Amino acid sequence: MLEVKNLCVEMGGFFLKDINFEVQDGEYFALLGPTGSGKTVLLDSIAGLKPLSSGQVIINGRDVTSLNLESRRIGFAFQDYALYRHLTVRDNISFGLMWRNKTRQEIEKAIDRVVELLGIEELLKKRPISLSGGESQKIGLARAVAIKPDLLLLDEPLSAVDPESKEFAERELKALHNRLKLTTIHVTHDFQEAMALGDHIAVMRGGQILQIGTPDQILHHPTSEPVARFLMARNIFEGEVQDSVFCVDGIKLAVITALQGRRHASIRPEDIWLSKEPQNSDGLNSLPGTITRIADRGSVIYVTVDATPEFTCLILPRSLEELALEEKQKVFVSFRASAVNVF
């Protein structure tokens, strides 16, 4: 178990501010945020690679704040791989084990274990210069796992994986975690990656954690506008809530909330559907509007409809063809009251 308490770090003009969170035993925890949000600085601080201005890092009940990386029993897979170019893959994997006073027999057993886990037998005699980015990251992961750490830290582990292979790589990481049950922190800027892997997700921005929750909570129930925007909610409005009605630009939307007063609301584009006729049902919002933009993204299409306010919905190419949609066309946008997140 990892506990981070009131952690603060100052680096030049950048600050981590009062970071507090816990990661349970065997949990896969994703740190999600844009470039420059402080994810890697936080990871380095947990590992002991960055000095703290204040706060504590506690691993399995042991305060490790003043200890170095090796003494913290942490496995760290770096974004830049940090492989030794003059050593073979096998020697790179064994390097961390040699610093832990292991016998040759123990080292060989540990190497054989991670080789079998990650399926990298054919890479052992190669040197890093001949490896692809994906292979290099896998070797960095193998070295981190080989020491049997109490905590595994992964800094953008899939950044060098091409889009075609990414889903397979995510499945490999998930399968590895399910086998080892290692408490893991995974840094990424890709929210789909975080959703696929994380048991819980912390969203960071500007050196602060804005929200922590399950993938469903983060995706469908953001608690602030920055989180909603980063997760591509696209439809974010400011209005007035009274008795489960959200009023924005003179339009009244049925919502499900106990909140009152001046609030924000977000609706994910995939939760909105289009039709040529109004949809009448309890708990359903259906508004007339005009298509102002159709953005084809290949596998999906974003359709913007001016219904005062403006809504963006996500449809499949088949739906575009079946509805014969085009710009300046009159349509209805519909979504359930439960799809409106009020915060």
C-alpha cells in the first residue's frame, strides 16, 4: 500500500501542491494529465529521485521519505528506458538485481521468471541499440519487475507503442498485473489508456490532483470544468439548477441532481443521439436544432448542432449515411436526464 501525505515539491517555478492520495495493495492506479501537469515529477518524488519540500511517502506502513530509490523497494520503468547501451538485454535486466546482494542463482531465477512473464526470450542476447521503442520499454519493465518490488512505477510505458499495437500492449500490461498483483502507478496523458488499465485514476493539472475516482466516475462524473474538458466531454455549460431542472440560454434540461444554484453541466458526445423527429419519453431531453458542422474522423464522426446552446454528438459513419445528415439540416438532439453531469 502507498500513502502520499501533504506532498509538496518546488522545482524552479513549478510546484506540486499538497498532494494526498492512497493506492491499495495490488491496485493499478493511473496518474492522468496533460504534458506539464506534474505527473512525472510526482512519480520521481515517490521514488525518491526528487527532494520534497514537505510531506511524506509511506509504503506498506514504512515511512520512506528520507530513503533512496533502492531502499524504498521500488521498481521504476522510465519513459526514456534508461537502458545501458553497452550491455545485452539480459545484463540490463540483471543490473538492478546485482545491487541487491543476490546470489548468481537467485539472479538467474529472477531473470528466467520475467523472461517467461513477458515473452522476451528472443531479445536476451541483443543490445538496446537494435531494439524497437516498444521492445525497449518492455525490457525496462522487465528490469523493474525482476527485483520483486513493493511498488511498481511506470512512466508513460506505452508512449513508444504504435496505435496498431497499443490495444495488445494494454492487454499484456493488464495480464502481467493480474499475475503479479503488484501495486502499480502508471503515468499517462492518454485518457483512453488510463480508462483501459486503471482501477482508480487521479487527474492532474498544474501540479495538483483535481479528482480521483474509478474510470466510470472520472469519465461520466467529472467534478470540475478542467477535468471535463481534458476528458473530451465537449458539451460543457454554465447555468442555473432548480428542482432537477438545468436552465441554460433559456433552455430547460431535465437533470438528476440534488444540487441547486449556479452550476456547470457536462454531457458526453456519445450520450447524445440525433433524429429527424422529436423523441418523447420520460426523463428524456429532445431539442430542435440545425447542423452547423460535420467533422469526419474516420471511424467516428462529430456532428455539431446549434440548438441554442450548441451541442456536439458522436456518431458512426453508418448513422451519418442512414440519416443522410448534412450541414444546415434541421434535426433533434436527444439525451437522457441521467446523461447530464451537474457539478
